[in-house]
Amino acid sequence: MRKRFEQQTEIGIKLICETPVLLKSRDDVPALVVALLEIYKTPSYNNIIFNTLSDIIIKGKKNTGRKGLNLWQIFVLAQFRLALDLDYDRLHYMVHSDSTLRQLLGIETETGFDRIEISYQRIIDNVHLLTNEAMIKINDIIVDFGHKKVFKKKGVAALFVKTDSYVVESNVHFPTDYNLLWDASRKVIDITNWFTSKYPTVAGWRKSQDWYSSLKNLSRAVGQSSSSGGKGKAERLICAAKQYITKAGALSQKVKVSKNELPLNDVADLVKSLELDRFAELMDKHIDLVGRRLINGEKIPHKEKIFSLFEQYTEWITKGKSRPNVELGKKLSITTDQYGLIIDYQIMENESDSEIVLPTADRVLQKYDVHSWSFDKGYWHKDNKWLLSTQVKQVIMPKKGKRNITETEEEKTPKLKN
């Protein structure tokens, strides 16, 4: 059972509208707090946000059950996480230690009253209720609020926008096929240990710690052989790789033989069994990749590689920078206006910058009147520039590669230098 936005009047809880703000600060937290307080105090905007959240989170659900976080608290948590680029660990820490955020959430109590806590898992479960479509709608509301209430933009004034992309990095180690084989192997062993701990009668896994130690040592041996030099390096590397995949192959075969003997008495058992299947499949895949690359000397096609077993959306991204020349994560393209407000964003699924220009233009031009639009060279394509120029008065899109005389002169003009 959830509630809408409320000015809480419960004894001992500090009022949200009286949340203190450190105005003489250049940090981004005070600015975010000011914006959220203004939205909270403006009924026309908090009602729109409430209705949007209500349609997504509450609609169609029974008005019974345990009291959950109210919609305002979910909204604030989501804004802090996105605007400050926080992971859930940092957000959880702030919820428990930052008095400003706690008062903004409506859980900061006066001295002498019981402290209100929000658990880590509760934060995750509630923030995950906000879908991508919901965040787009809320972002549009906040942009409208910024234009009309903060920057006092006139309704007919056109926007000057720019689009750029960056990599949201995944929390992964540098991926090598032999390291990923170790990751898959240890997860297989961990899951079988879970079964033997729950069901002591399960036989055949008494020496699981030996499997764990042997595979870890063999993985390290491959890494040391790969990074070392000297005479006979190739032979040492092939020998280490053969020993490694032989041991991993034996584990894979043991899992296939004994898997049907694992009990499936409840939902938790079924989930763990499916998880075991997934990591066993990934283990077989990387046994194959290690053998092909290190023993047969084959160059593995990029499309066959996985860069993280746990965050499989991770991409290997080369952006042409000197440092870092490679980034692991997901590319995100954002479009901002002259006020610094994000008016559009797109998560890029194995797409280049130039491939998303037209879809981005379709979304932005349906909502806003754009006078000028600037991009960097990565977005350039002759069709992109030509089509955008038919709808936007000024398109700034430097060309990649060699330029003709006209293009060179155009890029020397003040509009591109600025």
C-alpha cells in the first residue's frame, strides 16, 4: 500500500519543506535539493509527477499489504541516483548518513525519537519500479519545470542543443578468456557447494575445495605464462593452457553427470539449478575459446567474445582516445539544451554515434523547436547532416576525414569555433 506526496505532520519527523540547503556551495547536491524542493512545493508539477508514478506503480494493484515507500520517496531516490551517478551502495550510505537527504525523504527524526531506516534491498526494489518509459515522462516534466520556472524561457524561444556520447563503465575486471573461464568455474563450484550445504546427503562434491584451488592456480599459471617473456614462452603458454582446460573440462563433465542428482524440492532449488546450467554453459564456451586462442593460435571473432559473465550487456568500446583507449561498459548518448537540461537520452546497443542521429532527431523535434544543433565528428554522415539541415536552421557537424575546400571554409567560421 503506497501513498502519494504528502506534507507529513507526524510528531517527531522534520518537515520536508524545511529541508536545509547549503547555498554557498559549488557541489551539485545543493542544486539538486533546491530543484526537488521547488517541485515539492509546486502543486501543479508534483501532481503531474504523482499521476505519472501512480499510473506505473500503483495502478491495478490492491490497496492492501505492507506500507511501502511513498511515491515522493521513490522519486527522490531515483533522482539522486541518476543526477549524481550513484550506485546503490553509495545511495544506501547517503540514505543512512546524509541528514539533508533523510529530511528530503521525510524520514529524519528529532532528537529522542526512534530513527527510521530504509534497507539496501528495499531501495533497490522500489527504484527498480521506475521503468525507462516512466523516467522519460518524468524527465519531460522536469525539463518543462526548468524552462518555465527556473530559466523563465519564453514559450516560443527555440533551443540551442548539443548531442554527445560517453561510456557508462561497468564494474568489471579486464576481460580475458582464461579469467572468464575461472569466473564461470568458481560459480559452478559455489552453486554445488550451496546444494551440498542445504542437502548434506548429496554425494560427489566432497573435494570441491580442491577443484577450486586447482583451477585458480592453473588460471594464474596461464596469466603468468602469457605476461612473461624469455625463451620458450609459446611452449610454456600452450602447456599451461592445456592443463587448465583439461581440468576445467573434467569439472564440466562432472557437472553434467551429477546434475540430475541434485534435489529440486522448492523454488530456490530450481533457481539455483538454472543458474548452474547457465554458468556451466559459459564454462564450456570459454574452454573452447581458450583452446582455440592459446593452443591453436586462432584469432577469435569479436562477436563471439563476452566481456563479463555477470554484466553481459558490457561492450568493448574504442573511442579513439589516448587515455583510456578502451572502455568497458555501455555507451549513452545525451542531448542537452543551452540551460544544461537533458532533453533526450539513448542507451546505445552496439551502435555507432552516426547511427543514432536520425532516431534522436525524430524524438527531439517532436517535442521542441530547435534553432541550432551541434555534434562532434563521431556523429558525422553526409545523409545525417543533409536531413537535419532541412528541419534545423543551424547544424554543426564537423566532417570526419578529409575535407574539401567548401567544408574546410565552413569549419573555420565562428559558429563552429565557438
